[in-house]
Amino acid sequence: MTLKWWAVVVATVSLTLWATGNVVTLAVNGGQLPLLVNLLALTSAGTAVILAVVAELHERLNDRISALTEFLVARLTEIETHTGDRNSGFVEGYLLSHGQEAAVVPFGRRGRGAAER
């Protein structure tokens, strides 16, 4: 059970106990529960409701971030595939235009190391 639903259960139980306690006390001796008991029940119910709302907002935010991440991964994969096709086509075109004896040589080192060669 997730945090949100535990908070909803705690709020429901707190409000039910508060209402039941006040009704029973009113029926038995015509009064109400002590102020401290009423405040404790209402405070725990209010805190649980706030916690449930925050947990729901966190869950929604997490779902949006997950969807955005999946979209970005798909888009980057598509861009990589497209770029990879262009680069391989460039190398194949170069080899075809220069004959089979043309070698594709990687670039040399840049910076200080290139001047020492």
C-alpha cells in the first residue's frame, strides 16, 4: 500500500474515531470529549490529508518526469540513428569515389602532441 493510501486510511480512521467518540460522549453524559483529544484527532486527520495530497502530487510529477525521460531517450536514439546513417554514407561515398585502395585514416592528435611528430 502506498504512502498516499496509508494517509487516506489514517485520516478516515481519525475522523471516524473523533466523530464516534463525540457522539458516544454526548449520548452518555451530554458533553463532549476533552479538548486535547479532539485536537489530537483533528490534527492527525489534517496532517494525513496534507500528506496524501503531497504524495499524489509527487506521484504525478514522477510520472511526468518518466514520460519526459522516455520521450528524450526515443528522440536521442532517433537522432543517433539518423546521424549514424549520414556518417556511414559519407565514408562509403568517400571510399567509392577514391577507389578501393583509399584508406580511411583517423585524424592525428591535436595540440602540443601534433607539433612533436
